[in-house]
Amino acid sequence: MKFTGFEKRDFDTFHIESLAGRMEAIQDRIQPKFQAIGEVLTDDLAAVLGNEMFLHIARHARRTVNPPKDTWLAIANNKRGYKQHPHFQVGLFDDHVFIWLAFIYELPGKSDIAKKFLNDIDIIEETIPNDYVISLDHMKKDSISMEEINLKEALVRFRDVKKAEFLIGRHIDANDPILQDGERFIALVKETFETLIPIYKLSYS
């Protein structure tokens, strides 16, 4: 399958009230698109990074009552899982697409990574454009632009608070025409990931 873009019904998935109905829509509408996008992006990241990368598509398997508010694909250097590793994400809420380099709370070495980021905070500030955004909790829609965030404060929290997270990337509004153009969207994601790769490499340094 070739990815030709996201459409309104993909975002409407998150307005289906029942768990079973929403999960069925995620599986039928969105996951095939994630597979198509993910295969291209995984190959691209592997080539750029010089090591094998693996695609993971969120299954929401533990959900028993509340339907998921978002869904995503993740790409990591580990075949078995991604949550305990720095990873790249593309996903949807009901009103936007997110493109992240993600360091979430399951990451065993997040305190050490935070220290590296604090030591080289100038690299992050010089590498990341002002219109990129940062999230401190992957469960929430909220994000703060690079221009507005107190980066040092966010990284100290990431270092010191067990459940704190650090995700950096872009939000694309659900109504943005680029989402309806598969080639343009994939090019945008590749460009975003390439911008974030120095931060990814710094986490492994």
C-alpha cells in the first residue's frame, strides 16, 4: 500500500465512543497507513543512522475500558520494543498529527540522558528551530514551542521527576493540506527526523 495522506475520517476515529468501535476504526483506517509510512521512514532512518531500525505500531492491547485518545507508530533500534529506548514517532490525536523524537518515562537511563542534554543544552538550542514544539507528557495534547519553553527547567524536571518525559518535534493541524498529500507529508517527516538526529545521537553519546 502506498500512503496517499490522512483524511477527516482518520481524525474522526477518536470521536467514536465505544472501545471496540474505536479500536476497529484504528485498525482499519489508520494502522495500514502507519505500516506504509513506517516502512519508508524505517528504511530512511536506518540508512541515515547506519544501523538497523525497527517499526512498532501501537496495539493498545492493555485497553479494557477507556478507548485510546491517540495512536502512533514508533521507530527504534530495538526489535522487541521501543518504550525503553529513544525513539521516533508519528501519530494522531483528533485534531493534529505529531512527529516526535521521544524520551518517555519507561526509559531506564533517562536521568543520564537528561544530564547529557543539560551539559550540551546549546547544541539543542542551536539545532532545533523555534517553531518546533516540546511535550513533557506524551499522554497530553499540550506542547510548548522552542521559542517559549524554558529548556533548562524542562530538562531538570526530565532528570529529576520519575514520570517526567521529553518529546521534541512538530505538530501538524488536522486541517493542514500537507496531510492529504502522502509524498509531501513523508518528506516533511523525513526532514523533521533529520533535524532531530543530532539530539538522538547525543542521547547515545
